[in-house]
Amino acid sequence: MNLNDIKVFINVVEAGSFAGAGKALDMPSTTVSRKVLALEACLGVKLLHRSTRKLSLTEEGSHYFQLCQQHLVALEEANALITQAQSKPKGKIRITSPLDFAIRYVQPWITEFLREYPEISIELDTSDDYVNMVEDRIDVAFRSGTLQDSSLIARRIGPKQNICCASPEFLKRVGGIKRLEDLEKVNCIVLGKSLTNNHWHFIKNKKAFHATVSSKYATNSMHLVIESALNGLGVAYIPIALSKPYLDSGQLIQVLKNYDTPQSNMFVIYQSHRYMAKPIRLFIDHVMEKVTPTAPWML
């Protein structure tokens, strides 16, 4: 069996077409199709349903793709490990992070890292969506909450916790906010696609409180929530990690300090391979250095 044919098959599935795989591999699409046919003949099973519109995996093809993709990643990492052990660190790291966290923290970390290791390259995907790190070939992810895949390693880099804050101009205009009931009397900026996402959670003396806030503006962009608060549009309920620079500069002021909020954790996540490629290990070490002994967003 030709391992190159297996690699071609994986590229076809990832690209969604023979032409897309051919472009990625710098190979004519006819050659790509011929190699997949040769692989099917060798295995004695059909891996792909072919039509004029699209390709789709057969049941056997789906199982084969998942198994081969994992092993191909492991082989590529093993090759990279041996190569890198004998030279300066080089290679590519694929990273995913929520956009606002990337702007505030991940981007500066990447900038310093690439200055130190100029032969390493990075692809950064700024998305809040769930990603399958194996299928999407993601090396490092920054995420909060509970880890769903037990085969991954998650290292805590700091807490994730929201606070209520507003601009000095807004607070001067409304006369301050001291009680949860005050959130029903002033404009609040809610995160979400609908104004019905107007329930904020608080804790006091270990007791949970749920405040229904008044709002005239909702957006599903945390970046726009923060911008709106800075521009005096209303009170925002935003992560400390994103609000701290504005709190330090006085552009935002925390309100309802006598209430706490639910807390979770922020993690750096990576695949639990026995042999980790050197660039990935160096980047994770770089991140852990930045958040040790405490995260830079701690108040």
C-alpha cells in the first residue's frame, strides 16, 4: 500500500474535491482521482461517493479517514520532531482563540514568540465556535469552560469572570449604580442576538441572584459591547480579562463591587501526543510563562 495515496485521500476529504486537493498538493486533479481509485482498489472498498456536485464519504470511508488522519498527524509530528532536534526550531503552529482574547493577549504573546523564533510560522483562527482539534488540525486552542474531549490536555491559565462596568460619563449621567434593582432603571448592553438575553448572574454570601436588566441594544460581538460601554451607551457585563486595561486607565469603572459573579477558567488546550513537536511545546511554555504566577488580567 502506498502511504502517499492515503495522504492524497485525506487531502481530498479535507478540501471537499479532487481539484481542491490537487491545488493543495500541487498535483493535477486527474492524478489525485487516480490515486484515490488505486487506494480503493487496494483496500477492496469504496471510500467516496462521487457526483457532479460534490464528494461524500461512504461509511467505510468515514471510518478510514478518521483513523488515517490521526496517524498521519502523528507521523508528521514524528518527522518534525526528528528534524527539529537537529536544528533551530522551525515549523508551523495552528492556533485558535476567541477574537477579543486574541487581540488583548494571544496576539502580543505571538509577536514576542515569533521574534524569538523567526523560523516558526503561525496560523491564528479567531473564532468562538467549537473546533475539533484533530479534524481541523489545530495544535493549540484557547478556550474557557469544561473540556469536552478527554483525549486533550487543558492547562489552566487564569480565571474567567465577569464584572459590571460603565464609563465615568454614563455613571455621572445616571447617578451611580449601587443595587441590582438599579440595572432595571438604566440602559444595559446585552451580549447576544436578541434583547431577551438580558439576564445577568451574581453571587452574594454564597447565594445566587439573577438580575433582569433593561436594554435598548444587543450585539453578539463582545468587542462591540466593550466599545459601546466606552462610548457611554450603558452598563456592560464583561470578562475581567477584557475590561482590565480600561479599568486601569479609568475609561471604565466597576459597579456593584459588593456582588460577585460566577467563575470559570481559561485554558490553553493541546493534543496529548507522546511526542509533541518542538514549536508547539515552545509556544505552550511561552504562554505559561506569561500567566505565571498569576494571569495578567487579575485585578
